Amino acid sequence: MAQKPSIPKGTRDFGQLEMARRNYIFDTIRSVFKLYGFQQIETPAMENIGTLMGKYGEEGDKLLFRIQNSGEKASLAPEKGLRYDLTVPFARYVVQHREELSFPFKRFQIQPVWRADRPQKGRYREFYQCDVDVIGSDSLIGELELIQIVEEVYRRLGIRVSLHINNRKILAGIAEVIGAPDKMMDITVAIDKLDKIGLEAVNSELRERGLSDDAVNALQPILKGQGDKVQSVREQLAELRTYLASSEIGLKGVEEMEEIFNLTDAVGLTAERSDSGAVRQRSGLTIELDLCLARGLNYYTGAIFEVKALDAQIGSITGGGRYDNLTGIFGLPNVSGVGISFGADRIYDVLTELNLFPEALQSSTEMLFVTFGQSELLYALTWAKALRKAGIAVEVYPEPAKMKKQMGYADARRIPYVAIVGGDEMAQSKVMLKNMATGEQQLIALDEMVKCLNK
């Protein structure tokens, strides 16, 4: 009995339409990355396990896919792992190739990553990330450009989004103020789950991680969003300055946030609040200072970002932040970088849910030649060659089958135009062009067809 074909859970096949839609996402993102001067690189699917371990926090390490070498020397060879993200391999790449690079180095990658996670809606074991990073500069212009890239990408895709921003220095300052400076990582891992498990569960986890009741209670104004009152970003930052007055690192984080919002104001990205609390948006992007945003990855040290779709129920679709010493792990200390990652698979799900993919993606073919005999088929082939030379994607049905069969193929493929070739058309050096949407037909010459289809 033949084995029933299947694929591993958390992975997917992609057919023609899915690939056309995915390439639409990739091409949109890639074009924006290039607009800001970023250049593309690629790294291997697998890395030495030592490259990956210890970079993602305890939660991330558990989700690494390990690969054991096979062959005669398997026991002597180091264990490998499928990459968990693109940022750590990028840091390894920068150190390994530093003599070839000009700093600040602006790169992007569009490649798959793997996580041994429990598959569910919006969460896969194999998925693509579209990463953009600048490394070798402390300037907060890097953060500004990433925010601008987020705005541009989602404006082009037609997705309304909210960008949440925080700073790991602020979180470190909060840990100091509540008397638990050594528990900063425990605090960030726990509060990063606030949206998923709720306030009470986060408080319980904080206590399980060794925080005292006094420390947990002191953290509540932050976890509850500093009350229910509507505040502007400037008011939030002013309150934080008071709250973190005894923490040098916390105040540094507030200072960085103030500069980032000054920059977004300068380029017209920040929303303004009226006295009633309503938001008057100056761009298509909502930016919020979110003090409960933590992002559990260990390597972040400054600003951290998370982007959520406003009209779809799904998790983060873009995230990232500033890392000051990720390359130090590989022998190149004190090199600061900042980057974000677009989750292509979640973006795909949002575009599907909101029906935002362009209709033109239904087919890459603009026209199909329908013929009734061998001489007509050869005639169509010469036309097809000329049209392709003009940059028009056409197909010739490979045999002079019945009209119904050929037209059915065009319908199934959602090809917008059909060129019918018969003896009468050939005698006039023309074809009958049919618009499949309207049913309109016209007898047309080759040069006229080029102009028509190029429109």
C-alpha cells in the first residue's frame, strides 16, 4: 500500500497563487529596503550550535532545531542547528567578514528560519523573515529609518498598523527602582507575555521567578499602563523621568526615547493628541510608547519595537530593536546595531484575511493564444516571440484542441486576455483579442496589441 504523502506539522506547501502573493510581499519589502540604501546578503540555513545557543534567552534556546551530523565522523563533528532568526547569523557574518565591510553596514536578508514551536494560527515551525539592520553606528537615525521603513512598507501593502516602542534601558531602570536589578531578565521574560496570559498570570510568574511581593506591587503602575487616563507620549516620558529619578540607566533610556520621538516629529510620523485624547494622525502609522513591551530576546539593549495590524487578530507582524554588543560574542566588541524583522507569513495571513492582495496576482500570464490547427499554432508562436520581446507575458496553448478546452484553461488560470487565431485572422495578419472579463472582442494587429496590453 502506497504511503500517504504528508509534510511535517508547522510547514506548508505553496502553490502558484501563494507564490505570486508571497513574491508580492517580498518584492514590496525589498524595494523599500533598497530605497533606504540597504544591501542584500544571505547566510546558511544551519549554523554551529555554539553560534545560536545562549543568544535568545531560555525560551528561545528550547525552540532551537538541532541537527546531528551523520557519517563516519559524526561523533567527532560539532552539532549544528537550523537558524532561529537572521540577526545572530548576521552578527556572526559581520565579525567573520569585517575586513570586507564598510561601516556603518546596512544589510537586509529575506530567508526562512525554523523554531521547534507548537504550530497554531499565525505560528509556524518554518517561516520567512525579512530582516533589515544597520550596524556600526550608535546614531538614533537608525531607529528613525526603521520606523520610516515600517510606515512605507505597510502603506504600500495597505495594512493599517500600530508600532509599539519601548527601551530596554527603561526596563532595566524599572528593575532597579523596584529593588530587583538582578531580576531584569526575569521581569522582561514575564511581562513580554502580558498580552498572551494577562496581568494576574504575569504577576504569578514574577513571584515564581523570585520577585518579592513588594517588588511585584511596585511594578503594577507600569503593568497597568500607569492608570486608565489618556496620556500623550510627552506626558508618559515626563512621568517616567520622575519614576526613574534614582536610576541612571533608566533616565538614559528616557532620553533616547525623547530623541526618537523628536526625530519622528521632525519627519511627520508621530500622531498628535487633542485635549480630548483623540489621535490626529499625521501619517498612516500609529506610534505608541508601550512600557509593557519587553521582547524576551537577551541581546536587545536599547529601543525595542513591535508592530501589530489594527484590523486583524494576529500577533506581532514586525519586531526588533537596538543591540549594543551582539558581535562581541564573536570577538568584535562594542559594535552597536539596530534592526527589525518583518514576518512574511503573518503578513500573508493579514493580507488574505483583509482581502488586500491585488487581483492582478491571480495570474502572471497576460494573454493566451488559442489556435485551431498546426499552421495557426506556428503563426501564434511567432506572435508570442514578438510579444515576449516587448515584455508581455504570454502563453500559447500547446495543441490545437477544442475551443471549450482552451478557453477553460484560460478561465482556470485567470488569464485576462485570449488571442484567437484562425484562418481568417491569419489572412489579415491579425488575431481576435478577447477580454475575458467583459467578453469584448476586437480584430487587432501585432503593433496595436503591444500598445493595448502595455496599457
